[in-house]
Amino acid sequence: MSRMLTARSSAPNTLHRRSQSTPTPAGWHGVSAGMQAARKAASEGDYETAVDILNELLIFAPAEVASWRLLARLQRKLGQIDSGIASANRALQLQNTPVANNQPLASVTLARLLWNQGEKEEALDMLDQLISREPDNQQLHSIRQQWAEEKLS
């Protein structure tokens, strides 16, 4: 049985008006809640569900080192040795990626998810981090301008 993370429409930080639709995994509450759900499933011996949760989480937060590490351990427990090695290598690769000012790795998708669930400051911080890495990226600047306008309205 596969459990998916889904955002509840009744969540206080859920925006009813979205300027650009960002797909979210069913039951999405963020990286922390996803990791917590995966750890809970794993602790109950439901490794397959935990792997499903982590795979969905990693679609939207592909730079989460802890998620890759946990996924690698679970894949090995399930006998998926090659997949486990690939996940462990991905975790190591991300862990060894130099990140400016020791900030966590960021993605546009994760920034949009944060924005859409009402975590505006975190989303703007992440977007600013992305812009600092790619100052000529017009898409990032466009998103920043759009969010600034939405924040004023």
C-alpha cells in the first residue's frame, strides 16, 4: 500500500489563489513532514511505503541529503542493492557540493512549494539564493517580481 503526502485544503497556510500551479505530491506538508512519515513507516517495518514517500519527496526536494541517505538504507534492506548504491552515491555527491554560506541547496520547485503553502519569507530567501547563484537567469527574476507584486496585493 502506498501512502502519499498530501496538502490539506484546510491547512492554515494553504493559499486559495495560485498564480502558477506547482504540482505537489498528495499529502505534501514539506520536507520535514515527509521525512517524519518515511521514518515512521520504516520504524513500523513498512519499508516499501517509506521508499514511496521518499521517492515522492525527492521529486520536489531533490537536494535533500538526509532523504537520499535514508532511501539508500531502505533500498538495501529491500534487497535493491544497485538502487541503494545509486542513492548513497547521490547523497555523497550532494553532501560534497560546495554551497555558499553553508546554506542548504535550493530549487525553484521547492521555492514554489513554500510560496504556495504560505511560507513566503522562506520561499523568497530560497529564490534570492538561487538568483545569487544565477544572476543572469531571467526566469528567476521574473518569479521574484511576480511574488513581490503578489505580496503587495
